[in-house]
Amino acid sequence: MILACKHCDTLVRVSSLGEHQRAICPCCKNEIVSYQANQQQWLIAFSLTSLLFLLSSLYPSFVSFSQHGLVQKISLWQAFNLLADKYSIVLSGIFMFSTFLIPLLVCLLVILTNSHYWKDLNPHNARYLARLLNKTKTLNLADIFLVAVLVSVFKLMSLADIGFGLGFWAYILFVVCFIETLSLINETELWERQQMLFQPTLLHDGKSAKAQDLKQCLTCSQLTRETHCPRCYTKTHFRKPNSSQRAIIWMVTAAIFLIPANLLPIMNTINLGNDTPATIFFWCGCYVAIWLLPCCYTYIPSECLYSSN
């Protein structure tokens, strides 16, 4: 079969691949397609394991705080409710959506697309599910949440004794399994199991797809000259519509918000009436200091360490 490289648009003729083999574009060295043995079984196994650990992390104790003999434990589900009651329902909804609902939806979609029901789906319905999976897997913030928890714990260690419960360790195992699940998803192999690839006529490998008036479907990677993909019926384009303009707008918006995000406090710690704000620059300074201290120690001359007063 002939596929188009998604980086340089070069048509490459790919033969049948064996176990742990992959096809590389001869022009830009980008990976076009790969094959891994028992990929469906691994995806289902990691998805089910991720679901198990995700649901197991909700109700057991996630983290505990101990100060002056008073111990308070909080679970992940209680954190959702407390955030909604004490601060903002919208913020709590975003928190739950990005750290729980999105991973839950991705795991369910992965299980569905790797089951025998996937082949029986109508191409219209399969198109919506494949596009939903492609969109939602990029919205995962579970690993970012885990890093944020560790940063917060580092800040609170000077004020109280921090303990991690079963919910925290279950969530760590969930993040590891979920990241592995995302790395195993292969859209090309997914659509090959749904229906075979249509091969347009008069293809010349080694040339670009656009030079031969070919468009690559953004959903299933089908090459076609039609306005709609013959495989999944998605509307086709030579390039993403207004991609340059949208990229510039998002980049400028991110650059604008980068300044207040680094200068304004991200956490306020109140202890005995003292309010201590902390910015991202503060955390970067702490991290650099922790990383540089051992390096500085190794470069101190030994005569300075053993010199007498």
C-alpha cells in the first residue's frame, strides 16, 4: 500500500510489516506506520488496568495532614466536592473533567475500538468515535495533576506532616498505565481493522501527495481526490483550514497569558495569620536550588572543607 508522510507529504510504498517493524519516510525520517505484536490485547489490558486503578483512587485516602496531633484525611472525591463548596463549581468541574472524566472516556473508547464491535460499526459512527478519541486523548491532564500534587506537598511539608494514602498510590499506578495506553494507540492500525484502505489510481511514490492532487483524510489517513473521504466520509482538505492563522492566534494568546501566569501567585499559604504567596518563579527557584546544591558541593575544594578557623 502507498501512504503519505504526515510531515513532508511524500508518498511512500509500504509492504506488509512484521512484528516490531516500522516504516520510515526516506525524506524526513518520520515514522509512517509501525506494527507491534498483540497490540489490541495490550491496549485492552492497559485500558482495563487504568480503569481499575482510576476508580480505586477515588474513595480511599489520597493525602493526610497531621499538625499538633490533629490528623485530617481527604480523598480525591472529597477534593472535588470541597473545591466546589469552598471555592468555585466551575474550577471543580474543570478539575474533575480533566483528571477523571477525560481519562475515563479515553479508556472506554480504547476498549470499544479494540473489541469485535469496532468492525461491525457503521463508518459514520466509527468516524465520530475515532475523532472523539483523537481529540480527548490530547486533553489528558492526569500526569500534570500528579506533578501539581507533589509540588503542593513540597510547600506544605514545612507546616505539617504529610502522608500519602492508598488513593495516591493507586492514582500513580493509573497514570503509569494510562500513559502506556496512550503510547500504544495507532490510528492507522485502528482504521485498518475497521475497513481496508482504498488505493487511488495513478499513484507515484517518491512524489508529494499534493503534486498528484491527492488529499489525506485527517481522520483515517485515506488518500483521495474527492471532497469527502471514501472510507469514513470526512470532508477532506489539502491542508487544515486556516491552520496558520489559528496557530498564530493561539501562540500570541499563550504568550500574553504567560506573563501574568508567572508573576501572579499560584498558591497562598496562611499560617497563624501570615499569608505567604508563591509564584511559579518561586517553585522554579526551589527546584534549581535543590538541583544545584549537590553540584556546588562537588566543586568545593577539599581544603576549604577541612580548613581550621
